[in-house]
Amino acid sequence: MTQWFTELVGSQGHVTVAQECARATVVFFWGLLLVRVGGRRIFGRWGAIDIVVAIVVGSNLSRAITGNAPFIGTLLATALMIAIHWVLAHLAARYKRLTFITEGNPVHLISRGVPCKRMLQRNGVSANDINEALRQNGIARIEDVGDMTLEPNGKINVSPRPKASSA
């Protein structure tokens, strides 16, 4: 690393307040660049892979700011994480098995007004969660649900039960 750069950002474990601010500025724009290059999906869906990348990237970048890790190496490791995420996301879009591994599958919680208690318990979906989803979708009773699905990103989707036609 050149002398001027070391003076600007400091060295591992020895950073001044000004150097930490310089690091924060570099990390901010580096992170922005990586998210833009990584694509809109990177933190948009919050599937399992997105959450892992967000935690690791956040941890890496915070260590780069505070000087608890080598600055350039940490920035490069973060770029590698974004690249891995990008590759896996694009492969998952093509291969169903990889989609299951990286994102999971939706889970049916209620079908035609009948709750699947085993799936509700298995996925930790409480009565409060169900009631919130019903209210958000303007449905008064569980019996009026056509289908309630827990999506891989944790969102609960609700479709109303079709109205019986009067003849």
C-alpha cells in the first residue's frame, strides 16, 4: 500500500478518528458500488441467501471501518461475497434444486379455509401472525381464506376463498 493511502486510512488496529471517517467514506461508496453491480435483487427479496450475505457484508464492512481487519483485504473479501451471491442468484434462477437450497419453497398454511396445524407449528406461525395477514388482506375469518402461503422470504400471502355463486 502506498504511503499516502496508509496515511489516509491508517493501518490495522491503529486508526485515528479522521482515518476512521475516511474509511467510512470509502466503505460507503464501495458498498454502494457493489450493491449496484450486484443487481437489484441483492437485498430485495430477503431470502436465506440474501440474509446471510447482508450479515456477512455488514460485518466485513464494519470491521473495515473500525480498523479491526486489513482494509483492502476486507473490501476485496466483501466484493467476493457479492460476486458469489450474484452467481448463486443467477444459477438459482435456472436450476430448481439450487433454488430450493438457496431460497427454500413456499409452505401452504391454510387451504380452502382449513389450517394445516402441522405446518403452522413447524414454521412457527402464531395465531397473531395469521390474524395480521387476514387483516392486511381484508379477510375477516379463516374460513374465508382460499390459500395462505408462507413465502421463502417470510412474507405470508393470502388469497380469498372464491364466493359461492347463488343459483
